[in-house]
Amino acid sequence: MTRAVTFINARLIDPVSLTDTFGSLTIEGGTISRINGLTKGAVIDCQKACLAPGVVDLGVHICEPGERHKESFRSASLAAASGGITSMITFPNTLPVIDNPELLDFFINRSKESSKVKILPTAAITKNCDGKELSELGFLRDRGAVAFTNGLQGIQDSKILLRALSYAASLDLPYIGHCQDYFLSRGSSATSGPFATRMGLPAEAIESEKICLDRDVALAKISDVHYHASQITSAMSLEAIKSHKSKRKNVTAGTSIHHLIFDELDIENYRTFFKLDPPLRSRHDKQMLLQGINDESIDTISSFHLPQDEESKRLPYELAATGAIGLQTLLPAGLKLVKEGYLDLPKLFAKISLNPSKLVKSKSGNLSEGCPADLVIFDPDIPFVVDRFSLLSKAKNTPFDGHKLYGKVMRTLVDGYEVYNCGD
């Protein structure tokens, strides 16, 4: 809908002002034109449902090109829209890796043809994400890359990483880093400790994350790049990121919704849907993260949607592929945290919408006049049990299967166009 539409009787969730108030909102020409003013155009009664900026999910893996049987633009965007996501910040780990302008052009054109929601693509900072040779960063920026990353692979060579960060800084784009020491984490599938020993699983020391984080931030300081640690998952790293952020403004950090809900005990029956990268941490680490999300230590919460087919998950735990889908469960799982008192709704949307938008300089993520009408209308109190076979992603590897979550998305709008309606 590009005509004027006014949503009335809505519970407006504004992550900029951190307010939760009843009122009205008018959209016109694809943008928000008025808040709490006179109605204009068609009127839609939200019946006290929440109206918030659409979710901006960071680190989404869409398997085009190369593995469309796992996920396509169409299936991912259908899942995203039904989950209240209006923008996906995608990672470049496709087959082949998006490390040159021609592949990025293909990726963007395919997204325009097939996606209902906005695609904000990152590009590989090194060729094939192998950490050995820099990609054509200037051309990638010019063709539409919103950030650089090496995906779920750290760069082992510090000299190459410093060159890459300096180049990214000169292009005024952020670097999204995966904090995991290659040698400490190689071949591991659990977190070191008594539980992993009892399970007989190859494990990585919790220090793996902090060692990589400290090195990356030190190199980011030299290069003066905006550094975003994509997933902080341990209490040790949380304390480290607090220290780093107190000294530098252009350091931010995120975490995975799965690491806020689950811990290592969930893999007790060798359930491979819980095999993630980084691996699930101890219950203590999870509790420390939950305490940290209510302040400014953690800026973003994301799904890190990583589809895997049944064949790659139905293997012995050590051999199974890592990752989980999350486009339709990110918002409901976040609402579970609200129900449990760890966050309020405006702070939740700051971390799942506003802050990811700010990271990549998108104008989405808030309810200010003149901003894109990327919106979600939802009821946060409706409970449901997740059935993985009812999810719209092609892959079904969710650890939330059978879990009770909250929240029903009623409508999702992108640039004022309705891309999802629960009544359809």
C-alpha cells in the first residue's frame, strides 16, 4: 500500500525514545508521515496490538547461489515476512562466496526478483573467506555492500586482517567479525568443561572467543574501523567487550538469540539441531549474557539464520553441520525474554531493529517521521508451540521445535507495502 494509511489504536513501540505508548501512525508514499496526528487515508484499527519498526536481522545466510535446496530468496523472504522481519543483513558465505562485484550484482538482482523484504548484503573481506587475499573491497562497496565480514570464519593472519580493516576504514564501512580462535576451536563441537568431558565431545576452551576478540579490537583500534563483534556468547567475552567499549566508540557487539535461550545442557541427548557455531555455552554464561542485554554491552540480537538440510544434521554430533534457522523465531524468542523480565519491548526493538540498522547506515529501525514504513504489527501475548514442519524456510533445523513461544505477527509492511497478513 503506497496510498495514505493511518493505523489507529496501536501500541507504538519506539526504540529511539524507548517508549511504549498508545497512539496512531500514518504512512504515505512508503514513509512514515505522521505520528499521533489527524487521520489520513484508509484507517486500520490495530485493536491495541503492538506496532513497531520491522525487525532487521543481522547475519542471515541465504543459500543462493549454490545451495538453493537449503534456502532460496523466495523461501527466506516468506519466512522473514511472516516473522516480522523487514530487512535481512546477509552474510556472503554462498557457493561461490560473494567476494567479487559480479557475484554481488547477481545476488542483489536475484534478491530484487524474488525477495519480499529488503536485502542488505555484506561482502567477503577476503577471497573465498579463506583469510589469505583481500577481495576487491572498493568495487564491492560501490556495487552495494553494506559491510565487510569473513562470515563464520575468523582471519588467522593478523597482518592480513590489519590490512583488511584499514581498507574497510578507508571505505567507511564496518567490519563484522566472528570471534573464534581458529586453532583453539578447530574440530570442536562443544564448550570445554565437565559437561563436554562427560559427553565425550571434542571441545574448545571458552578463552577462544576472548583471545580473538581482544586481538581484533586491538587491530581495529590501529585501523580506526567500526568493528562489530557478531556473537558474544560467554561471560568472559562480555566483560572484555564492556572494557573495550568504554575506551572506544566505534566498537559494538551482538549475540545470537539461541545463546540467550539455550545452553550446553540442551545437547545432552546429542541433538544436532543444537549444534551451533560458536557452540552453546554453560548455564552461567547464558545467565551473564541475559543480565548484559539490558544495558549497552550487547547492541544487537540476531538469529544468525543458517539453513542445513536433514542429511547434514542427521549425523553423529561431532560430524553434523553447525547452525540453526531462525527467521520466524527471532521475534517470538525475543518476546519470551520480555515475558521473563530481561528486557522491555522498546529495548528489545533497539537490539533487533534499530541498532542493526544503524550499524549498516540504514534508515529503518525506528518510528520517526520521514523514515521508511518498514513496520510490524503483532500481539505479544499469544502463545504457540513451534512445529518445525510448519515453518516456511526450506530447511527445518530449528532448536525451538516443540518449544512454547509468544507473539503472533498480524501484518508486516516494507516501504508501506503489505508483504504479510496473518489473515491471508
